[in-house]
Amino acid sequence: MLNNPSVIELLSLSAIGCIEEIPETSNTIKGNAIQKAQYVYEKYGYNCFADDTGLEIDALNGEPGVYSARYAGEQKSNEDNMEKVLSQLKDKSNRNARFKTVIALIIDGKLTCFEGIVEGEITKEKSGSEGFGYDPIFKPKGYGKTFSEMSMTEKNNISHRGKAIIKLINHLKK
């Protein structure tokens, strides 16, 4: 709970009249988060935060990274993205990977970023039915199951987004 929650009002993009697709042209996850926050701050004049998330796989030189949502094409198919990753890792022994989220916060023109990372590995096949994106093929370090096999509560307690959000909240409490 924030010390004085009445100071912060959360508004959706549609509530401020932002209905266009916000550009994401940076080649880094952090860069995209910053670009989105700056876009809203500069165009609409609101203090805001924005995030970007990606999956980085060591054996694929950090791919899909910033292209995680559209790794297998602009149709942004989770199934196609997972199939592409599994195919590219077919003969690889190093399956180390991480999910990374960066939240960019702009308050009165001052930028602060918060990063959350969860280390893990890519499984050899999909498992589980919960979650979204790459969850059925990502097994976090220290766990015997994929994100997709976890409850949302269990996943949120260790997730990259959860870690970044906790940092954001702690910053706002100051």
C-alpha cells in the first residue's frame, strides 16, 4: 500500500485518449519501455510508466529478446513463437534462458527504470495450460515445472514482472 494512495491515480491509455499503437522501435527491452513512457509523457502530458518484456535465450545469442512477441512473424502467434524456439534449440545442450521486464517510470520529466529477471531454461517440449506466451516452455531455475504448470499466484511470486513491479512500488512509497 502506498503511504498516500490518493496522490496517484492510475489511468488507462484509452482514458487519456491514446488509442494509437505506441511505437516500439528500440533494439532493447529497456529502450522500448523508455520509448513508450516518453511517448505518452510527451504527447499526452501525463506522468506514466510503461513496460516491455522479452525472453532471452543464451544459445540463440539473446533472441528472441525485444522481438519475443513477433519472433515467428508479425501475426504474433504464441504457438508459432514457441515452435520456432524449440526448433532452433533442437540440437542445443545449453537451454539457459531468462525472462526480463523493464518498467520505465516518468514523473515530472524524471526517468527511472526498474528491471525484473527470472532465470531458467527452455524445456524440450511444451507442458502446462496456464499463462501465456512462452510459459509452456520456460522452467524457472529451482523449480521442476514450467510457468504454464504453475498457478498465477505461484508464478507472480517469482516472475520477472512481479520483481519489476515490486521495485516500482517501493520507489513510489518513498
